[in-house]
Amino acid sequence: MVLVGETLFIEQESKRFRSKVTDVTEESISIQEISSSHIQKGKKVKCWYLGKDQAIYLFETIIQGKEATKVPSHILKRPLSSNVLRVQRRHYVRVDAMMDIVVYPTGEQEESFTTLSLDISGGGMKLVLPDNHTLKEDNEVRILVPLYFDQEEVEYCDLSARVVRVFFHDGIAKASLSFDNIAEKDRQKVIRYCYERQLMKRRKEKTLQIEN
């Protein structure tokens, strides 16, 4: 779990805030007060921080209120350890994701095309290629990706990528792409999307276990 003194990033309603952890108990996490109407008691927020092992840790929680101490603080409900997702910087969680995306090859004679993604992670993605594609390994491309989050929130990310591999599977042309040079803020959006997909999958699995 996050330690006292560490930086915690909080996201709520497409806004990102930065704070410091002032206290951690078995029930709660206290952070320096954030002056914003978006941070209110009862609000659900998404949080992440960089651990001492250089991995990224993500979790969802609820703002429980404020604490009037020498350093005014917000109180967050401490999540269960099973609901904290650890993402190694070079080993990102990959999730299935079928989305309509637009690919823009960088060659002057190349035309953009719309296709379907198959999966995505903070490090790259896999997609279907149309029959008339001209992509080759090591080609640079730009991709417009719509990321659908909870509460019907949509983020459109314009990502730079490199074609790692072009191959056929079940008679369909596909490509693996690597996000070698994208802005860290965009990578965090992709990681957050993968995190939400993971949480959704876990919830469905728990529901099925209860029903069975």
C-alpha cells in the first residue's frame, strides 16, 4: 500500500489532481487537502502512485470526508489489497478490447484506414488489417483510439506507434504495435482503461461465483 509522504494521483470526472499521503491506517488513507469542487465526500475516484519498486499501482476508492488537522486532509477509504492493480512499467496488463480505431500511416503516399482493435495495454496493441494494407514491420503510424471508461466517459487518444509484427491468423491479417514514444499522460489513460476492464472482469467473475 502507498506510504506516508508518497505522491498520490487522483482522477475524478476527467480531472487529475496531485497530493501527498499524510497518514495510512487499516481503514483509510489521508492525503493533503485538494481545493476543488470535484473532490467531495461520497465521490468515487481513481488513484495511482509509483511504488518503490518502480511499478505503478492503481485502485478505485471513495472520499469519506475531510479532517481538520494542522495539515487539512481528505480521507479516502483504503481499498482491499485484492483491488489494487500492480503494473510493471515494462510488463503492462493486456486486456481484450474490440474498438473501432483509425490508423494513419506516416508515409506520404499511404492512406488512413479504419479497422478493429483486438487488445491493448500500456505498451502496445493488436489490430486487424484490411486486405489492401501496406504496413510493414518497423513502420511508424498514428492511431486514434476511443477509450470508453465508466459512467459513459470517452477519451480520444492520438497515439504514436511502431509496427512490431505483421502476421496472419485464421486467414486474417493482423499487426502488433508498440507504443514506443507516446506522452506519459496518454499512456496513463490507456493503463487506466485496462485497469477498469480488469475490475469489470473481476466483478463479473465474482457475480458468476455467487450465482453458481
